[in-house]
Amino acid sequence: MSTTNSTTAVGRSTGRGVNIALWVAQVLLAFQIGLGGVLKLAGDPTMVEMFETIGAGQWFRFAVGVLEVAGAIGLLIPRLSGVAALALIGLLIGAAGTNAIALGGVPVIEAVLLVVLALVVWGRWSRVKAFFGAK
């Protein structure tokens, strides 16, 4: 019986179970983050009000929505999955800070998503390195 292995950041091969777990995480992240992006782009009243409260302007809602949808799609493309997760970490750090500072909330959802994204980046590090041409 043979299994498909992939190489991680530290050079060891990951088992099939780890690869499946990473794909499940990527699909769930893509759904959660992509849905948020679609709501922003569609002009959901809650999103419009949130960006008015932030004071960054509605253009910023569109920009964040596009980045979220693009990142969600990237999570589902094997070659881009690690880079997309890395980029989404940057976006979610900004979201967590905005939630905590400008909106006065506790960024629990952002924190959970950040941890899962960090695990995806770690698990897909070989793809991140390959994307940037590193060896």
C-alpha cells in the first residue's frame, strides 16, 4: 500500500492524514473568509455600517472584500495555498487590530482564524518557498 507524501518546511514528509487535515482547514478558511469578502462586496448593511464606523471609507470595504475573496480562492489552489494563507495572516492582523482599537471589540474570531492560517502556512511552507523561488 502506498501513500502520497508531501515535503514540509523542515524537509520531512507529511503523511496523508496531515495533508487531508490541511485541506480541510483550507476549505473551511476559504469558506469563512470568502463569505466575509462576498458580504463586503455585496454591500451587506452590517459591513457598510462597520466601515462607516471605522471611518476608512467604502472604497476600503471594496478593497478588503476583493483581498478576502482572492485569498479564499488562493487557499484552494495548491500552488498558491501557502502564499494565500500568509497574505491572509497580514490581512487578519489588520482586521484584529481594527476590531480591537476602532470598534472596541474582542477579536476572538480573527485570533482563531490566525492560528489556523499559521498552521496552513507551516504545513505548506515548501509551497511558499517554491512560489518565491527559494530552495
